[in-house]
Amino acid sequence: MGGTLISFNQQASVIPVACTVGALYVFQPPSSGASVTVTLYKSAGGTGTPTSTGLTVTANNGGGGRTSGPVALSAGDTIAFHMDGGNNVGGVNQTVVTTGLQCN
């Protein structure tokens, strides 16, 4: 997860094989704070400026959500999640979320 305190490169994951993202899933356990919005970002070949893929999901305290693709990923692309909202305590986001991608 990334917000304003974590850069894309610090938490990006490399895609080992080409695939198409069919869905993004987000779940926020109960008592995890205010709602959160999670967006999938990618950087082609792991270089250049990360861009939003357009897949964005909002999950509420104790609930989840799903959004559909498709988003094409090539081997070597990097992906990361950006999170907005949540439970801000002393300037630090302490919200817990679970994310998942369906990639075929």
C-alpha cells in the first residue's frame, strides 16, 4: 500500500509474466477505521512515471468491494496500490486492508 509517505518504487512488485487483470478486490476488516479507496498503478517495464490503471475500489469499515478490468500487464511491468482515506492517527495511516488481483 502506498500513500503520500511511500513512493511507488519503494513498494512496487514486478510482474513475472504477461497477464490481463480482470478484477481488483479490496476488503477492510471491522474496526479498521474510516473507508479507504485503493487504486492500482503500473509502470511499463518498471521505468518511467507510474500511471493509474483506472481500477479503483472503495471499501468501508467491515466491508469490501470489487472492480473489473481489463488491464494488460507485460512481463517486467511493475504494479503498486495507492490508498487514500482510512484511519489517520497522528499523521500516520493505520488502516488495515487486504487486496487481491485476478490476473489471467
